[in-house]
Amino acid sequence: MSKYYWDQQIEYLRNTRWLYYNDDYLEFLVQRVWKIEKALHIIDYGCGFGYMGLKLLPLLPEGSKYTGVDKGTELIKHAKEIYEHTSYQADFIEGDIETMQVDRAYDIAMSHAFLLHMPEPKLILEKMIGSVVDGGRVICFEPHWIANMSSYALEGVQQSTIIQLGALQKLYEQDAIRSGKDGNIGMSIPVLLSQLGVRGVECRVSDRVNFLDQHMADADKQRLVHALKEEGLGAMPGNRPDVIAQLVDRGLTLEEANQQYEAEERFAREFNENVCMTYAPNMKITSGIVAR
């Protein structure tokens, strides 16, 4: 039996989730946008180690509860260990969300960077909607990769020499057609929720802009650079013939593949702790009300 991929990525998840949001923006969403004023029960689809519960529970009214669901045995084990040291009301279910049945018992159904990995995300959205009581809410924090890739500024470097937006968009679209897994899904979720009968749908964007500032403390610079490289920014692309072959197999022409490799290689050469860089993840945050 093969190992579940995300069970092997716990350190990556722990090291990179903080890049996406400022805490005060999440507080703004809870209090001013979603207007949550009474205790409620959240179910988190693809919860990982329960990151979003750790961010939201301190902001929710006292008595609120959190249930995390994930396929990863190690992820669920790690989540339980973390929450044992908190006072939060939380429980975790290990299960395959694509096949398991979930009761209609929750006030909010949530996903975070999860639907992009699903080959049939609309079916998961249907399940999320089905698990929410009348008048409850669905909230999806999901990426739009091409917006993400356009949101870099590296000191002294023209962006077009390190980020090939046309080639990247082509890759993302071809990958989505081939596998159903869409890294640009964040911009599609408002439409999907509306088509599924969710009302009052609105979409926002995450607020955080990460700034590698040469006036930062060395430890802070090292932490940020490490997180950004784990996120895939400025990582060396690997053996050139192999990478070129993979890019061509994914839909690029040979010329496009070579240009993409050279752009990634230059990004890796230019990016280090001694430069200034800004990066905005641009996570899309879509929510709506389930009214039956």
C-alpha cells in the first residue's frame, strides 16, 4: 500500500502556511464580513494538521467547535497531538472525503488549499454544502496560481526573466484538463457555488504581502527565505534534460520548455537572503450561505 503523499509533507505545511494571511485580516473576516456572533461548529475538509482551526478558533465566540477531516493518518495523529495542548473543542476524523458520508450537522464547511488537489472539486463542494445546516455557510480558501505567479518583485531583476506567465498559464490549464486538478480553482469557486444553489456568494483575496527586507533580523530573513523556497520560489529546477522532457510532456513546445527552465534557473541564482523581494500569495477566499 502506497504512502499518502501529504503524510510526508507535515514539515512543509508547518513551515509555509503562515505566508498566506495576517491574523488581523482573519479577524476582520470573522467579525466584519461573516459576522459570526454566536458559537458554531466548523468542519474542515482536508484539514491537514488543523492549521485553520488554530487560526480561527481564537477569533470565534466561546463554545465554538472544530472538526477536521483528512485522509492522512500521520496528519490526523499530528493534529490530535497539537490540539491536546490547547483548550479548544476539537475532534478529528481520518477518512477519504471523496467517498465518506458526512452528516448535515455543521454551521460552516470549510476547505483550505484542498480543492485544487481534487480531480472532481464540484463533487466535494456538493458534499460540503450537504454537511451544512440551513442558513449555514461554506468557506473556501483556495489559490489562483497564475495570479500568485504574477505577484513577485525581486530587486534588480525584470520579472519576465524569472517568471514566464504565458508558459505557466499554459501548463496549469493543460494539467487541469489532464487531471481535473486545478491550481487556478480559487477564481472558479464563486461560479461553482452559485451553480450549486449557494446564495450571497462573495470572493475576497488574502491580504499578506511577504517582504524580504535587508533591515530584518537575520533569523527572520532565514525563516522567510526557507519558507519561500519550500513554497517553490527560487528553487533549482533540477537536471535540465529531465525537466525539459517533463515540461514538453505537460504541453509546452521545446522552445517554451527551454525558456521556462532558464527562467527558473535564473530565479534560483538571483534569490537568496541578501536581496529584497516581495511576494503576495493571493489566496482567494470565497463564501456563501446555504439556503434550502
